[in-house]
Amino acid sequence: MSFDEKVKAAILAEVRMFSGCMDSQTSADVTNVADFNLPDPAGRAGGALSSALLGVCYADSQVPEAELTYKEVLVAVREYLKEKDFYQIPQLSSSRTLDVGTRFDLTPESSKGTKRAVLIGINYTGQEGELKGCHNDVLNMKEYIINVHGFEEDNISVLMDDGVHTDPTKDNIMAAYDKIAKDSKDGDVVFCHFSGHGGKVKDDNGDEDDGFDETLIPSDYKSAGQIRDDDILKRLVIPMAAGVFATCVMDCCHSGTVMDLPYIFVADGEQTKMKEESGFNFDSAMTIRAEIAVDKVISEPEAEPKRKVPACCIIS
């Protein structure tokens, strides 16, 4: 079985992820999103990737006149960052080998179903390492997906540590990922956005070439711990159904492979096409796939056939 065939057996949905930097790099806050010609709904700061991506795709609340390819978007994001003296290198990873010359879109014409989104912004208010722009990222991204891509408010889940929205604790984030993966069916569109801290922890199951799992850091990380890339693969990526088209934006440090997807394109000016992630753990992915299948059988047992009632038992 070829690499592509094994990937399709392990991951049924088409999933694409924009990451703010390589695994070895840190990301950054932008102190003034006006520098990126962005709307400013709740303050002056924003994440570097979110700000640059929206600067390319939604500057001045307008879409570009010319259609952009994935490669053009990533190269433009890289140039935006360099102009502002940010040297992180954005990446695109995917569950399918992708021609980076393909037109960029969050909602392809073939997807006729429901559009759902989970938007997470964590400023770590009152904690060490407090950020300033993550709530703004969520509000800007929400405006973009509603106005440009036709998402509806009722199908958008927002988690922010602002005392108003659902608190982005580890349990709440994973519950949101569980729900969107479970609810989405063939033909549906999914969009996930995370703006906050990212990290690295020692790999505990031997599936990382560099010896570290990349992580998302929830608001209660001190007590609940971090969200490993293995968790995201198991709870969000692999459970999504065939025919689902998902795009994720991970604006955090060490985010290059935080979804453990099997193909990657690095916008470093040297790579020209997507490459296979040679370290992709097929055994682990297929084990997760088998566990999901078993859980589905247990939770949805086959209905017992209806028995015919003998005529003598029918009371008229």
C-alpha cells in the first residue's frame, strides 16, 4: 500500500492547517494590528500569523480582487511578517497531498453542507506570560469567516478567557473539538482557529523524530496540563467523517506539526511543493481509527429486527 493510500485509510477527512511557525520556532504578538490594515474590534494587539493571514486575505475588510493560491497566500504571509521584523516561517500541512498552486478557499464549491467553526483565543488574563491580542484574533477571524465564507453565528463556538464566552480550559477545548468532529458529516465545512501560547513537551510514546510533542496551552494549563498533538490527532482529525473539508489556523509557538498531519509545505522560499512527513505514525493512526470504529458500534448498536406479532395476539 502506498503512502497516499495508507493516509486515506487513516484520515478520512480533508484537513489543512496553517501554522504560525516551524516546530523549532516561537511566534509573536503584533502590538498594533493597524500596521496590517486590519479591523480593530477590541484593542490594538493581535497574533502575528492571524494578523498577517487576514492582512493578505481581508485587508481593510475586503477580499483581494485576484484569486490567490495556497502558495501565494503563504508567501505573502511570510513577506508581511518579514516587513514587520518577524522571522518565523509559516507552514501549510495537510491530510492529503496538495498542489500548492491550488486556489485558496475555506469553503470549496463541492462542499454543500453545514459550515461549523471553533474559535479559541487565550490571553491568559492575570497569569504569567499574559498576551494581549488573542481575543482580537478571534473577533477578526469570526468577522472574516462570516462575511467572506458564509459561516453563520449559530454554528460558531467561541472560547475566550474574557469572562463572557466559554472558558478555554483543557476540558472545554477538547469538548469543542469532540463536538465539531462528531457533528460534521459528508459535505460539511469545518474551520478551527487557535490563538494563544504553544509549547513542547517530551514525547511519551516514541512517535516524534525530535523527541518532543508540540502542544496547545489552555487557560488552566497549570492544573490540567497541555494539549498534545497526539490528542488533537485523536480527538479532532481522525474522527472527522469522509467528505468533510476542514481548515485550521494555529497561531502559536512550536505549531508546525501540532496536528500531526502527514504532508507539509514550508514557506521558506526553497520548498516548491508539499512533502511527505516521513515520521508520520501510521500504526498509531490506524489504532485510533480502529478504536473509533469500536466505540461507534458500542454507542450505536444495530437495531433489533422487528418481530411479527402473531395474529392471535392482535387485539382489535
